[in-house]
Amino acid sequence: MWVKRVMVMKRLRNHWIGIDQGDNVLFSDFEDGGEMWTGTGPRERRRRVTFGESFRSAPAVHVALSLSDLHHATNVRTDIAAEAVDATGFDVVFRTWGDTKVARARVRWMAIGELRDSDEWELY
């Protein structure tokens, strides 16, 4: 069953639209025996991503796993999200739980939003 979420479309005021994107390694816990590989139960890894240039306001951000390396003998349970989005960046949050063992993960992201006009001045 689909649950409909009411979302407000982001409207951009002018033609100064910016797109920033990247592909970042979140962790590689297999190499050093980190908790994503050796632990059980709820686990979370959070990394801050900084945009190449600030947006006028918080942009729309899309994140997706571009690499996930998981142990073959455990259940695959992953959740990835963009949180704390502001004009300068956002947090990538990766979560897993139960017996899932994650060796490494990489995220691809894209931010789309309004840029400042070069003629705008901020006096105060």
C-alpha cells in the first residue's frame, strides 16, 4: 500500500539555478574492523558534505548509494538520507541494524537550488 506524502514543490525565483553533485566514500569499515562491519544492532554513520559554492537558500538534495559492499551471509538492511540541509551543505546519514555487516559504502548526491545573482549585495 502506498502512503501519499504531501510535499510542497520548491519554486525557484529566477534563472540563477545551480546544480552541485558528488560521489563520496562514507566509510570502509572492513579495513579497520569498524562497527559497521563488526557490530550488530542499530548503527549510524553521518558525514557532512560542503557544496562547492553556497546556494541562496537550502537546495533540494537527492542521495543514493553508488556502492554498497555487504557480507553475503547476513540480511541487507540499509537506509540513506540527506539531513540538516542548508545553503552551504548537508549531512549524509547511513543507517543499518540487526546482523547486517557493511564493509564499505559510497554515496552519490545532487543538490539543485537557487544561486545568488551576481548583482545582489548583502549590506548587513
